[in-house]
Amino acid sequence: MRDFMLGLAITASVLAQPAAARQVKVEEVSIDQLQAMMAKGQATSADITRAYLARIAAMDRKGPTLRSVIALNPDAVAQARALDEERRRGGVRGPLHGIPILIKDNIETADRVATTAGSLALADNVTGRDAPVVAMLRRAGAVILGKTNLSEWANIRSTHSMSGWSAVGGLVRNPYALDRTACGSSSGSGAAVAASFAAIAVGTETDGSVVCPSSVNGLVGFKPSIGLVSRTHVVPISHSQDTPGPMGRSVRDVATMLSAMVGRDPADPATAKAMARDYTTGLSTSALSGMRVGVIRPKSMSAPLRERYDQALDTLRAAGAILVDVTVPELKGLGDAEQTVLMTELKADLDAYLATTPAAVKTRTLDQVIAFNREHAVEEMPFFAQELFEQAAKTKGLKDPAYLEARRTSLRLAGEDGIDAMLKTARVQVLVAPTYDAAWLSDPIQGDQYDGPSASELPAVAGYPHLTVPMGLVRGMPVGLSFIANGDADAVVLGAGYAYEQRARARQAPRYLPQADVGKGLDGR
């Protein structure tokens, strides 16, 4: 909270300055449109940055009170001015030059704000270093506007958690219905981009934490293949499954940001084969023409979601796709194997990360974080406990035979026996499925209550690409269509999603309603 209040004070000072700032419309504006404004001299990056800051000040802790931004960068306007000066001298670094972006607060930035993962235990984690993925975005010309709220510790603390809540930032609200979840753990990134606090944001995913908040907040979200994007200086859960990913309001915006995020990092061996490329060049409205697409039909779909999904399938057919029904194999034991991997890697990876934090951070191990939470239970555990942390603390390390067997099993079930088998058997290039059903209520008493479909587990465990694209509203709430393929087919997935998006045009802007717009009937006659 301290970082946010500091940011608000600086923002108020900046907005009060008598600089010749122009009124700039940023609501529902794309990266390309922002670039066009700057190229034509209609606005500067500093103007655009101030406009986003003003919108955050008016709506994040006031008005609808989304609580999606956990800290503002006090140097954002200065960074924007420096990039404006580069542009005046004839230098434009690329499509992100001067574009303000938001970063999830488990990813380090070198700016004067802490990286907290939403926990008071990391309130003093001001590292002064950019995660490599942030450094790449900064080199591409992005303005780091601030950090987004999240499910604390990326939603790995408790099985009874309330998605979107952190002790530092409070509860993120969904802009479409303020009583409903923004989903975890990249909830703040999802709500902030949906509310046009930035054109684009970075989230992170271990299993569902990019695609779920993107789906329920009416966004495009992309979880890239493991190894495309560096995880160094990102507060970890699992080196097998963690990855940053872009979240935006269009496939083109997401592909633009992804292009600046991909690259090798010597400190992250998984990225050894990562090759820089422009993922926007392959976007085509004809990408689905003649493409064989495998259709997954989850049994747990509600009737309204099934109707919306059928309409999306009709759109795919109209775009030229050849649809083939596929059956998901049983894959018995996948959930248990994934859980063993996550718990074991959480302790090993988090201990390794905490050891690199500044001396001001007193929690140097997972055990010390657990003790901190007990000592600060009123602030840290008012709604749910930390049984997953306690379970992880008992694991036996990365050489434990049970862990090694679980990793082999999870990879085989999700990859070879799962996605690979479905693609091969049906002779299809991509799979589609509903990403999730509509957002559930945020419930501080019972925690998350959801038993609908989820498309996230198989690509998350296998390390394969997963894209969600808006397919419209179900009872007033957004739902997404997932595109999934095997490893390194990131461009194929983005192309298919773009072709669908351009034909469907299904995204609708949020209205910040207190409850979902479900139509007549609640009041009776």
C-alpha cells in the first residue's frame, strides 16, 4: 500500500503541473492507434502517460475502485519525456516506443518501487534491477507505468484462496461486474487492461494465471511456450511451468508485446533456443482457411456457455476451418503429479529467489515466510490460510525420486499422451475449447467457488502455447475461446486466434456494473 500511495502522490503532482499536456483519449485505444497519435504529433508519450495516470487516479482507488494497480512508477513521465526526445531526434525503437505498459508485481523492475508478489513479507523488496523480460521491453521503448495487483504469491498459498486478493493491494474487482472475480493470479493485469489503465500488461502463468484473468476480463491473453521468455528475477512457483505472458485487448497488441519479450537469457537455461522474431508478421485473416481444428467439448459447460461456444465454432467454420471433434484422454494421475512438481519446485525455487533479495527483506526462505504469515496473521491471513506453503515446506528437494518421477509423468500425460495425441489422432493443427466459464463471485468466506471447464492444465504442464480470445458475453460476463497447440507452435496459435478475432469481433468494453447484467427476472413481476 505504501508504494501505491507514493505513486498516487507523485501522480497528483504531475497532473497538477501546468505543462502543455493535451487531453488524450486512451480508453479502448490500441498500440497502433497510440503510435499513430505520436507519429502525427497529436500526442506525446508524456501526454499519453499522464492520461493513463489520470484514469488510474480516477478509477482504481476511487469510482469503481478496481484495486488493479499496486504501485505507480514515480519516474514514468520522465521516462516518457526521454522517449519523446528520442522521437524528436528521429529515433523510434519500434512499435512499443513511448507506449506505457503495466507489469505484474511479481516481476522485478529497476524503478523505485518494491516487487512484493502481494505479500507484506516483500514490502521492502526494492531490488533496483530489471527482470530480463522488463529490460527487453524497456529497450524496445516501453514506458513502465507501474505494477499490477495479483493474487498473493501468485495464488499458490492456499487451496481456499480468494483469487485477486493480496495483503498489499486488497481485492481486485472485475470491471464487468464489481462483485465478481478478476481471477488469479494476474488479476490486476487483467482488470487494468480491461479498464484501459494501459493498452497492454505483462502477467505470469503457472497454470491458468494469464488465460483465466484474460478470459473473465474480456481480454486476449497468451501463455507462450516455456523457454521463449525469461523467468529470471520473477518471484517463482515452478521453473517447469512458470512464464510471463502478454495480456491485451487484441491479438495484434499481444503479438506486438510478445515480439519484444522473447529472447535468450544466460541465467535461464530454458531460453537457450529462444529466437527473436516479429510475431505480428504472420497475422492474417485467412489463417484459418483450410486449417484442421480439433474441437474439445467439456461436459461441465453450462447451457449459456455451450450456446456461445457453438456460435464461436460457427465463426471458425465461416473462416474456413475444418472442425474435427476430439476426445480428451483420461490422463489419470496428472493432477497429483502436477501438484508434486509444483510443491517441490515452490520450495526450491522460492528459497533460491529469496536469497537474492536485498538485506532489507528479512524473509530469506519459505519457512521464514510461513513464520512471517503466522506473526502477521491479522493482515496476511484474514480470509484463508497457507496450507500449500506448509505442504511445500515438507518436500525433499529437486533430487527426490518421487519428484523426478512426478515430473516425468506429468510431462508425458500432458504432452505425449495428451495434447500431442489429440493433435495426431485427429490430424489437426490446433485445439479449441472454452477457456473458462463466466466469472464467479469473489467470496471472502468460502473462497473461490468454481466447477466449470478450464482449458489451462494441459498446455501449462506440457509447456505448450495457449491463447485465449474473447468470444462474447455469457449472462453479461466475458468468456474466452482457447487456442492450443504443441511446443513451439506459438505463431500458429496466434495466427488462428487472430483470424477468429477479426471475424468474430466479440469483445465488448466493460461497464463497471455492481452486478452482472443478467437481464430481467431478479425482481419478479
